[in-house]
Amino acid sequence: MSKTMKIFTGSANRAIADRICEHIGVRLGDAIVDRFADGEIRVKINEDVRGADVFVVQSTCPPVNDSIMELVLMIDAFRRASAERITAVIPYFGYARQDRKDEGRVPISAKAVANMFTSVGVDRVLCVDLHAAQLQGFFDIPVDHMYAGPVIKRYFRRKNLSGLTVVAPDVGSSKLARGYAKRLDAGLAIVDKRRVSDTDTEVMSVIGEVKGQNVLIVDDMISTAGSITQAAKTVRDLGAKGVYLAATHAVLSGSAMERLDAAAIEQLIVTDTIPIADANKRPYIKVLSVARMLGEAILRIHHAESVSRLFDDMEDD
């Protein structure tokens, strides 16, 4: 007899959990996730999960530390309630950029966060577009790493932009941009830059042709938006016809919105791995959902089917 599948969510991104449940056709699990009067997080599971295959949907997005602590406490609650298997569905994994020691006497924060989840008893992790693929190795449990690329590529295939060139805003994003260019049958260009501070960069040159082209600048996330808006200005100055930005994770911290508002772009395409605050919503921002992709992955994990084949199915859509 197969075990029952149950899906729960923390407070970080309830909307994507609702969309996942709608796609799968199941009810979102009943749980309390709120705060005590002193600010401590309160978690209570209001239904029986003994022997169940539990999926906990929680983006560890701002406020990142609260989101992480909610997930830790929910995993602990499910483990103590005798769930048979617990999968953490993390559309956005916070601290992912702190994945190595880039100077002396600093932590590898991404590894520390991964250790927190595994130490309280999570059995596997399902995530989307980790900042660095090697982060999967920070977990000593199975990790299913999904990519939002097929969702974004499908959107641009349907737009059918003429003379399209995909641009990497820095050399580190060139592999991602190359994948987009191949799938969209587009040209490729790379912005060569150097970082002058934590938030500012300086463009040195552009490798490739953008003049007269519709340009799609892609990255895995937009945090302060410094790099991607500077790349947008550079290709516009070089004669790009239209400038589109695309990223999986809309972190949008610091001066991001001011920079994006000032950038001469046609559209910013992001996904719903992180909810966009009302104050940050703009007519030029288009949000695509990865809920269907995550829902299909959850079903495949539950039925012990191949998750990697899901990418082939999505590319054929």
C-alpha cells in the first residue's frame, strides 16, 4: 500500500504552494506557522502525518533567517510526528552565494544552512536554480536540482522576437546564456566586467554583436540589480534595439528597484520562486510560475520516478 502524500508550507511563499497543490490536485496541509508574542516562531501541525510522504514548501527568501528557522522547525515537527519521509521543497535557497571562503576567518554559510536542515531530519531536498550547482554536494542526502530555464525559454519562444541575441551580464553567467542562446536559436554576447565593490561593477567591454538586435540578458538572480542594469545600459548604448531581462529569482534588495526603474528595458521576466512585494510590482515585470514544474517533480519523487526526464518533457512543450 503506497504512503499518503501531504504538502505543507511555511509563510515565506504561500502562493507558490497553493499553485503546486492546485496543479497536483491535492489540498494544502493544515499547519500553524506564526509568531509568539516575543517574536519566537510557533509551528503546529494540525493533522495526522504518521507514515506520510511529506513535502514542505518554503523559499528561504527575505526575511531569510526567519524563513530558514520556520523550515527547520517544521522539519523537526514532522519528524517528531512520525512522518515516513520529509522532502524540503526550497524554490529559492538563501545563503547560496556564500558557498566558499573568499577571505580569511569567514564561514561557508551555505554549508552551515544545509547542515541545519539535515541535522533536524530532512530526507531529501528539491530546489530551483541554485547559485552554484556544486551546492548539491553540501547536502549528505538526495538533492533534486530543477531549472527554470525551460519555463523562461518557452515564454520567449512564444514572443518570437526577431534578431535575438542572448547576453551574459558577466563571464560567470556565460554558460547559462549559452544554454538560452542554443534553445532560442539566438546569438550570444558576453559583458566583460570587473567588480569594484560588493554592490558596484565596471563594464570593460562586450564580446559579441548587439547593435540592431533584440537583446535578452539572463542571470540566475537579480539582487541589487547592479550588474544586470549596467549590462542593459551598455548594450543599449551599443545600439541594441530592445532590451529584455530575465532571471529565476527576484531578490530585489537594496537599490534594485531604483536601478530597474531607471533602466531602459522593455520587460523584466522573473519566476515566482520569491514573492514580489506590492511596493516592487511594476508594469514591466512579468512573473512566470514554476509551480507546474515543481508539482510534476513532487509527483515523480512520490512515485519513485525519474525527475531528470521532466526536463526533456518540458523542453518538448
